Amino acid sequence: IERREHEYQTTDGDALSKVIISKYSDGEKTCYQEYWNGKEWLKNAPPSNERTLYRAFYLSMLQSAPQAQKERAIIYVVEGEKDVETLENLGQLATCNPMGAIKWNQPQYSELLRGLNVVILPDNDTKGREHGKQVFQALQGIAASVKIVNLWELMPSLPEKGDVTDYIELGGDIAAIIAKVESTPIEE
């Protein structure tokens, strides 16, 4: 069994929720959430008005940084917490929303990216592409810029459902992603 826990924090850095993922040798996967009520962890997702992005505390700190620092920063939006951590291990800033693809449905998600430069890295499947479009549309007029970079264009052999973690594990290079970001025009 491979077990991962990813803790979400409030914009103040306090515990909010956890996502617990277990992968079994037969390929099955379970995923559930726990919510911190101030005293104990409860098996449930937080109320929708309290949900926030993964790494919200860091995004909140970046929001209060000097303008020049905000203009230089790029925030990658990916589909899962593991992908956020993959990018962080490569020195990049990243986030995702809770509960996976096509769930960018809280105004507070977009607000955390107000005035920032955002690059969406969708997963290589229909849901991933739909999620990328949903985030792209939600950030119009909010983020300073929004770009979508399709990893399968950099790595045509990226498997179906492949994400940025798969891309890196299969020999993809963060420098190639950065170069693609720099050469991709900002779309309306």
C-alpha cells in the first residue's frame, strides 16, 4: 500500500483539511478527506465556503509581497497535490484545488491568484482538458496572465491521464516546461 497525506491550510497557515490517498497493489485507489474543526480531525470535507487551494498560505504571503516580486512569480495550477509537490521539489510555485478535476467552483480559489501570473498544466485526458479550460475561464480578469501549457505537446509519449509528475518521472525536464511557458502567448 502506498499512502499519502496532503494537508490544506488556511490563508493564515492554520490546519484546515487533509486529503488521504491510498493506492493498492491491484491498482485500486481510495481517497477521502478529513476536516479540522479546531479540536479534532473529522472524516469529511470542509464546508464549501471554507475550502481553499492547496498551499493557500504561500499564495496569501505572495499576495502581500512587493509588486515586483509578484510580477516575477509564476504559479502553476495542476490537478493534484502530488503534482504540486513535484513542482515544488523542482523549485516552482504550484497549487491545486481540492477534490480533483472540474471542481474549480469556489470564488475564493480564483481570488488567491488575483494579480498573479498563472500557468495551467492539465492532465492528459478529457477531464484534465476540461479542468484546464474551467480554471482558465475562472481566472479571466482576475489573474495578471493565464496560459495553458499542454505537456503532451512537449512529450508526445505522455500516457493517457499523464500529469506533470508522470512527465518528470518519464524524463521530462522542468527547463522545457519553463521554455514553453515563455514562448506561449497570453490568450484571451
